[in-house]
Amino acid sequence: MPTPDILLAFVVTTAIFAFVPGPAMLYAAARTMAGGRQAGLMAVLGIHIGAYIHIVAAAAGLSVLFHAVPVVYTLVKLAGAVYLIWLGISLFRAKDAGAGDPLVTKSARKAFLESITVEVLNPKTALFFVAFLPQFIDSTASFPVWLQLAVLGTAVNAIFTFADVVSVLFAGLIMARLKQSAAAQKLVQRAGGTILVGLGAHLALQRS
């Protein structure tokens, strides 16, 4: 495995990337704004699980396909963008659900399943692992490269998940203060849906 100095650099660099607000953090916050803290936490769990698909692909060398065949990258990116926009519109039009309402549990379950799909359809996650992880790989170590990629990828996923949980908790605090106002809750829910539509449009329009 890499030396302690390299591992320290890896953890620090990963933490910086994780806590700089990005699409995953905004997505988790948006799901919280639209469906409450439970939905936000389940969305984070879905993103976390979905990321393992990319980690396995990176360890197996499959993610290089996005570099080798740009058409595949574009198709997956557009599919992910359309899905995000559809989710945003769905959240924007969703009915309100109060505490204890069965819709809350259903919303959390949906957030979990939909978030796995969102993450799997995000080719930028795959490219991030391919570009970032090899910088901390020791090709002379006793552990094979694929195992190092898998271990480091899992560590990255855990750190990013922690950052996303923090964003959900902050968004949940805001939602808790708005519970007294149904109009404010509806406005925040629509704002969450709008954020997802914006993320989808941003992903679709990005050139790389």
C-alpha cells in the first residue's frame, strides 16, 4: 500500500474535494428540501451504494471505456441528465406529506432507489475515480493495483458520504424551522425540485 505520507495526502485531498459543495452535495440537500431529512439520508445512502459500481469498474479497468469511446460517455451523461430533470419535475409537482404520513416513508424509499440510479448514470464519478485514485497507487507494493484502487475508492466514497450527510443535516435544520408554515415548506420543496432540474441541465450542457 502507499506510504503513510501519501495516505495522509490522499485523505486531506479527498476531504477538500468532499467538503467543497458539488453536485452530489447539492443533490442530497435538494432531496432533503423536497422530502425531509429521512429522504435526504436515504438519498445519501443511495449515492453511496451507487458509487461502488464505479469503484468496481475503476478497479477492473472498465471506466477507461469512457475515455476510449466518447459516444458511450455522452449517452450515459445524457441519460443521467434526463433522469435528474425528470426527478426534479416530479419533486416540484409532488404532494405535501406531513410527519407520520405513509408518503414520508415512501418518499424516503424512492429517494434511495432513485439516487442509486442517479449515481450509476453519472459518468463523471467514474472519470473522477480513474483520474484521482492512480495518483496514490504504489505499483511496487505487495498489494495488487486493483486491490489498492478498491480500498482507496471505498475510502473516498466514505469521506464523500460523510460530507453529504452533513449537508443533509444542515438542510434538515432549515426544514425543521419551516414546519410551522405550509407555504414555506411547499416553496422549499419546489426549490429542491428546481435544483435537481438545474443539476440535470448542467450535466447535459457540460462538454466533458
